[in-house]
Amino acid sequence: MKASYTPAEKRERAWLLLRTSKQAVADAVDPRLVKRLDRIEQQAAERGQREYESLHRRLEVAKDTAADARAAERTAPRADKGAARHATREANKQVARIENELHRHCR
């Protein structure tokens, strides 16, 4: 699972890392900066976990939609088969997009 940082957190985290690395060279790291850095990382990890769980919920809904579309395609009258196939393709594309995002999120 990957942490999800906001733009402001990214900027503050970069500044804190720079500051603490300079202080580490001088062997005098301020513990307040380390606490702020830990707090940012914890919040980003929690946000990343919530996003991951949300993607899983959306994937289940999309899979159900794709299955419904496939069933509708199989039971559609001949005149409506084209529209039903299109709906199935779109539902499968949505499943693939969510799965790709899940894979990207887990790297």
C-alpha cells in the first residue's frame, strides 16, 4: 500500500527531510521536526489505506455491473444485442480501469 500525500504535505515533508538531514550532519536533530514528519507520514498512510479500501469497494460494484450487463446481453432480443454488447464492453472497461488503479496503488 502506498501513502497518499496531499500537495501541501509533500512540500512540508520535503522541507522537513531537508532540514533534518542538515541537522543530522551536525548531529543535532530537533525531535519536534521528526514528530511532524512522523505525523505527516501516518496521516498519508491512513489516507492511502482508505483509498485502497474504497477502490476495492468500487471494484466489487463494477464487477457486479459487468455481470449484470453480460446477463442483459445474453437475454437481449436480437434488435438490442448491439447496445447490450456496448454496455458490456463499457462495464468491462470500468472494471479494468479500477483494477489498474489498484495495481498502481499497491506498488
